[in-house]
Amino acid sequence: MTELTHRDLIESEPSAGELELEERASLRRVAGLSTELDDVTEVEYRKLQLERVVLVGVWMEGTAVQSEASLAELARLAETAGSEVLEGLVQRRNRPDPATYIGSGKVRELADVVLSTGADTVICDGELSPGQLRQLEAKLKVKVIDRTALILDIFAQHARSREGKAQVELAQLQYLIPRLRGWGTSLSRQAGGRAGGGNGGVGLRGPGETKLETDRRRINKRVAKLRREIASMDTIRETKRGRRLANEVPSVAIVGYTNAGKSSLLNAITGAGVLVEDALFATLDPTTRKAATPDRRTYTLTDTVGFVRHLPHQLVDAFRSTLEEAADADLLLHVVDGSDPAPEEQVNAVREVLGEITASRVEPLPPELLVINKADAADQLTLAKLRHQLPGALVASARSGLGIEALVEAIADRLPRPESMVDVVVPYARGELVARAHADGEVLAEEHTPEGTRLRARVHPDLAAALREYEEGGVPK
């Protein structure tokens, strides 16, 4: 029996990302614990159904190819949420029907498709008003949800941290408040007494309050509590960020469309071992790792939540504090999926969301470095077209390692450099100053002399002040 080396043992151990992926797969949401639209009060009598969905969209602008791509993305979102997509329909209209989202004739056609396929859910490729939602459910006799509710459901499944769960719950409640409705009439009953025209008995006299109003009041209280909790978590993040700023550690934020390979790039650059999954919105909780440039300057690299076309404004609001961390970075590493049919639309969607986040800020966005990822899965014609459309973009593949070294060097070139130049002889007793110069500065030359370590380096002002006394022969002035 051969003896295992330390390297073999390390490589045989699964990374944190692999463990999380295994756990997520094993705890996959059981598809379809959905209820009928009837007013059913006993849980035992609610039907257990598999989520079998039909998709429907309204094509208002752009080409037919763009419309089909939008519906294909909706299908991927539905599959990520654990549903089985049966059919997809698109209607050409100047604007959605104000009553039913799609026209009345298309509603009848959709009802026939739902009946023939045995679907139990219809997903609309847009955000429905409460009225449109009620009308469609009344006519189709199945559950109807929109794109926003679908994305919120995926976020709820993937949230891991306490902050992530609080942000998702806040977004869901903000979406739910204007759409509160009951099964049948269960939410419209009043406690009512004389003023309400009924005899409710002792303790129930007066105009009363509908169950709908009670639920709305409870949700508003919960929203207020969640906002306070998220604000307190922001304080912790601000403290950590302030510590990094005090130490003048440069920061890089990875942004990009969902499933563009941001987490894979983080792993390729830092060996972080974070969760990597070929699914939309696999990463919700920001991950920050320490990295180093080829000349040994340290910086932080943060993986952020992915964006998507028409990202629900409730999510932008709830995740604003998390997303603003990207806006405060020294460099944005904008990752683009080179294998996507329309990567330029991904770039526009990401920039649109970033613009929305920073609209009220005085400071401009940090410099952007575009990276075309998944080059091993993209054809050469697409890559050539992207190089033309995105001048200055780097081509890389986190899976194969193509272009990673060039990317690390490009990051190093764009990071802010320490401003103060020092030429000192540091006594060997003050070795911690030499270590700080290596960790936080840029050492240009180093020599060991009898008096101490001679350093010529670029460092930050606070370290330059500490080293200034050793400028002449390693002896304090």
C-alpha cells in the first residue's frame, strides 16, 4: 500500500464550493408543492403537483431573434427554479394588454395550451400588475406568476447567509404587498359588529378590520424590522471596508451577467474554492478573497451577485448595500459570457443596473476591465466580433486557464500604486516594517547589509512616515 503525500490528501479533499454544490443538489426544492386556486383550508386536501409550466411573452420591440432569446432565458430561469417547461408562446403587440397582459384571443389560445399540456402554472415574461394577475388566473384556472416572482423564488432558494436571506425576504415582501389577495373570500371577512352590519358578539363589535388589512399591517411591520436588520449588517460591512481602506488595500469587484463565470474566475485567480454551478444566480452572497499581483502587492477580489435583463427593482433596492460595494472598488472586473448568443446585450444590462445603483452617488464608477470568459466554448467568429465591439477587452477561460496570467497582469497594471518613494536601511530589529513594505507597497530593490535591510520601495504615506527615520544609514535621526 503506497503512502499518500500531503499534496494527495489536499487534492482529495473537496473544496467549500464542492461541498456547497453537493448540499444544494441534495436539498433541491421538491418541485411543485403548489395549491389549487380554490379556497382550501385544510393542508391535507391541497393537491401536490409537479410545477409544469407554460411560458408566454409579449414582443414589443427588437427583432424576433431577441424576443425568442428573452423567452429562452425565461425557460432557463424556470428550470433553475425547479420547473418543467412544456410550451412557450409569444404575441406581437405594441404594448401589453392592460387587463390581461396578452390579448383576449391569445388568452383563449393559452387556455387551450394549458389544458392540452396539463400545465399547472403560467409564467409571463414581464412584471404583471395585480389586476392582470387576477384576470389571468380567473380565465386560465391555474396559477400565474411573472418574471419578477420567478427571479425572487430563485433568490429565495439560493440565499445562504443571514444577510442574503433577509435581503431576499425584504424583496419578496415589497413585491407581495400590492398583490395581496386571498383564496376565494377568506381574506375579505371582517370581524364587524354593529357598525359593520353584523353581530360578531363580545369583543367583535365595531367596523372591524379585514384579514387583508391585518396581513398588510403585519407585512409592513416585518418590512420595517428587516430594514433595521439589514442596516445593522451594513454597519458591519462598512467597518470591514473601513479597515481595508485604512490599510490602503486596493479592491477589485467582479461584476457581470448571471452565469457568466464570475465565481470560476475568482477560483482561477485566487484558488478560493467557492461554489461554481452552471445555473442562473448560483452566487448571491458576496465572497471576498485576498490576492497578490506578480510584484507581490496584495489586493482583495470580491465576487458579487449576477445581473439579468429587467432585474426586479425590489431586488436592486434590497441588495443595494451589497451592490454598492462594487461601486466603491478601485477596479470593476466586468465578466462577459463569450459563448452567449447576445453578449453585447449582457454588457448593456449590467451597465444599466450599475447606473441605477450609482444614480444618487456623487462619485463616478471605478474603471472597468472587460473580460470575455468561456473563450473555450465560443466560436472564433463571435470572439472576433466581440473584440471589435469591446475594444480593450481580454479573452480568457476560467475552465482551461487560457488568458488567466494576462488577466492577473492587467489587474496589477490598473490597480492604484503607492505614492511615496523611500530609500531606507531598516534595522533587522524592525523587520515588521520590511514585511509591511512587501505586503502593502511595491518593493523595487532589496539588499541585506550589516546595518540592516536596504529597501527602495513605493509605499503608502503612513508607512513612509514610519520609515522616514531610517533614511540615513539605518539609524534614527
